Amino acid sequence: MIQYIADAFTVLEGISAAKEFFKASSIDLEAQEYAKGFYEQVGFRQSSAPFILDGIPHIKMTYLNINNHE
């Protein structure tokens, strides 16, 4: 559980950095399909059908609420 919280904090820090330093209006990432729930809990939403990358199922995920993230 502690590692999960640390990972979520790291993602949220990345969102803040993208907003502050790069003026990002959205963030896209290619997540391994099994991690979908983790990314959804920090605000990402699936934005593609599953695809195979290096033999592993992935999905594109997008964070759109970057202007509301503090």
C-alpha cells in the first residue's frame, strides 16, 4: 500500500510539472493494460483500444483535467 501511494504521488507530481514547466493542456501516456485502474485513480482515462507494444498489451491514456489539478 505504501508503494502504491508513493507511485500515485509521483504521477501527481509529474502532472504538476507538466502544467508548470511545459504549459501542458493534456497528458498522454501508453500504459500497460493491467495498470489501467491505477492511472484512472489519479485522473487518467483510456483513450484508445488495446494495442500490443513489445509483446505486451497497452492502452493509451489521457489526462485532460490538467487545469483543475493543484
